[in-house]
Amino acid sequence: MNISFNNRKVLITGSTSGIGFAAARGFLAAGADVVINGRSESKVASALARLQDLPGKAYGFVGDMSFEESVDQLHAEHPAFDIVVNNLGIYAPQDFFDTPDSVWDTFFQTNVMSGVRLARKYAPGMVTREWGRIVFISSESALNIPSDMIHYGFSKTAQLAVSRGLAKRLAGTGVTVNAILPGPTMSEGVIDLLKPGADQAGESVEAAARNFVANHRSSSIIQRPATVDEVANMIIYTSSEQASATTGAALRVDGGVVDSIV
């Protein structure tokens, strides 16, 4: 299968590292022009520097997509995208009874409303051009709500509702809308989270990650975390011409963590 994104322009939010950066690398390798987004000028610049030798062209946009003003500014600078990947997301364990309204609102604005606003801005242009892809990066936690991150699981389930509903709203337009559900993934954020405990236990981060999967995601079939590239591969395919009959779907890249045959 030869996937090409020549003459396609792509936005990936939260793409200076992790899954977003891996997806950007994949799109650029396939010829797309990609806007790299982050909240820090230095991180965006660093990401762009690491992407210079690929066929597509990378641009940077510094802004926090959880704020409507940043979305408006992005739209003013880049009025059209063929593909929008809503990858921006935050997570943090916190007990339900210790989680104030402000934290719930921050997670909702960041993980849900950022994608809602971007879809509202860019989907109409895709409809006019009769082609487009909108992808929400959700999580297996949307289905397996973590007891120590209920606020996070809630936001990821909400993404599935938006994705499915928007796909139906755009029926017959040539624009597809899908959600990707990664499981435990060896992103920089996860590595940073595991490293102190791994150092204390005298083991590698990779071993600590496998132990985490065994102890906390024991239903995993691959019995290890995914790599960021493995998740990015699903994003790339879902955004391609070849995925034209896939829409309204929740596509798992969770290593089989969700114990379901559908």
C-alpha cells in the first residue's frame, strides 16, 4: 500500500513530542505539509529542527488550543487544512473526591473543546472541497475508565461522542471523522513518569513499562506498551485516501487491553 499526502496540509495539535511528533514525522515522510503545534516557542523550534530532512514541509504554530483565542489565531494564519489531528491532551492521576471543578474544566477544555473548536473551524472548508479527515486521539481509558483518573476518562469518552456524532453530521460529504484509542504507549511523558521509580528499583524504563502493563493493564495481549510509531501508523492510515470507507469509528491501538471482540 502506497500512502501519499502530496498536496495535503495537516494540523497536528500537541505535536512537539510523543504520538503527535511521531505522526508528524509520518505525514512529512509521505509528502504532506504539516503544522507543528505546541505551547512553547522553544519546543516548537526544537521539533521543527528535527523534522527538516523529510520530503514534506513543516511549519510551526505556538499556541494553547484549549483557549478559543489560540484557535482563532491559528485559523487566521492557516485558514484551511485537509487533515486535522486532535492530539492535544493532558492526563494526571487524582482521586475523584480531591478533584475540584477547575481541574474538570481544564481537562474538558484541553482534551475535548480544543478538538470541537478546530472541527468547527476547519470542517466546513473540507466539505466545500469534498475531502477531509478529522481524527481525535482518545484512549482506551475512554472505555476502561481509570478509578484514579475519572476526570481524564470522562474527557476521553466525550471525544468518542463528538467523533461519532460529527461523522454522522458530515455524512456523504467526503469528510471522515474517526477516533484513535491508544493504550499504554512509550511516549516521552510516560518515560518521564516511570523513570524515577525505575531508577529507584534499579531497572530499565522499558522493564518498568512492561511491569506497569502486567500489573495495571493485565488484559493486554501484546504484554508491553506500544511505541509512538505504532500508534502514529494508525493515524496515518486513517487519514489516507485508502481509508475512505472508515468513518465514525473508534479504532483501538491498545495492544488488546480492551477485552472486547467488537
